[in-house]
Amino acid sequence: DAKTTQPTSMDCAEGRAANLPCNHSTISGNEYVYWYRQIHSQGPQYIIHGLKNNETNEMASLIITEDRKSSTLILPHATLRDTAVYYCIVRLFNKFYFGSGTKLNVKP
Amino acid sequence: NAGVTQTPKFQVLKTGQSMTLQCAQDMNHNSMYWYRQDPGMGLRLIYYSASEGTTDKGEVPNGYNVSRLNKREFSLRLESAAPSQTSVYFCASSVRGRTGGEKLFFGSGTQLSVL
């Protein structure tokens, strides 16, 4: 029973914006959407999270649809160091469940 | 602050052996987690602890036990290791963010091989 759905992989040219989509149609009204990334076999790293409004920080922007059933993570100027697996996560009963994520390949 | 510290970083076991993976955090977080990650897969939740003395099962708890004796430490025990438990194990803790929601912090992982 998938809590989020993401494409398996995506390519992006260096310097371009990377737009990573996520579907979370069963999200509850008061639950946040979280994005993490994992580079190689390191522990996942926090990127951003949001509830209803769009959010931006120094790493990325998060766009959440009005019905909250999907969201998009935007890396505005992707670099080779952004090559990683990106996880879109919603919590269930206070627990974080990771799906399989999207492998983003940033190419020169 | 060291953050989330896991020991050991690498371990090789024989089938049937037991061992405990240690995890400690120095950030005064209430919640702690154990995940496993098989090659090419995402992270799967093994156990979760909302606070000292409480634990709850995740997606794949079979074959594991956990102990949260104090706020800092959350250990994962394999009583009788099996080859199917070969994986990378990550410990994490979380704290409520200033703008709401929770923020996870991960350790660097333990690579476990069961022969």
C-alpha cells in the first residue's frame, strides 16, 4: 500500500531546473509532505517540507497542489553534486515511511 | 554535537549468531527510528520509538528486537541472524520543526553481512 508514488528515475542537464513529482493522494489533512535525498549510501539528508503553502529554502522549492494530492520538488539550478535518490515522504501514525524514491541523474 | 552515532560501521556475522546495533543521539530528540536498506531499494522502517520506554513496530519488524532504555539510546538486536538480514541499517532521530512537522536526522549507517 504505497503512501507516495514517484517516477523511478529522471535525467536533468547541469544548470537546468530539476522538477521531481510525487503523488500522495491519501495524505491526511494535517500531515506534512517531506523531501529527503540520499547520495550514494550515506544517510538520507533533509531537503524541505510543507503542509499547504509552497515553500522555499536554500536548497530547493516545494510546490504543493491545492488539493494536496501531489507535490513537486524543484532544484532550480541542478549541479552534478545533486545526483542522488530523492524521497518524497508522508508520515502515517507519526512514523516516516520511505518509498523507493526517484534516482535523479544530473548530466554535464 | 555529534548528531546520531551508530556503531559498529561494519559487521560480518554467521547465520544464527546474535548481535546488537547501537545508536545514540545527543540532540535531545524524543523520537528514534531503525531502518534497513537493501541494495537498490528504499529504506524500510523496522521499529520506532516515540519516547523513552516506548517502542512500536514498523514495516519489517520480524527477526528484530529493540530497546529504548533512555532518551539518548535506541538499540537494535538480532537474536539469530539470517542471510536475509544482510543490509545497511540506519538509525535516525526526529524533532519538531520551528515551522511545524518533524525533521529526521540520520546516522551514517551500519553495513551488516550475514553469511
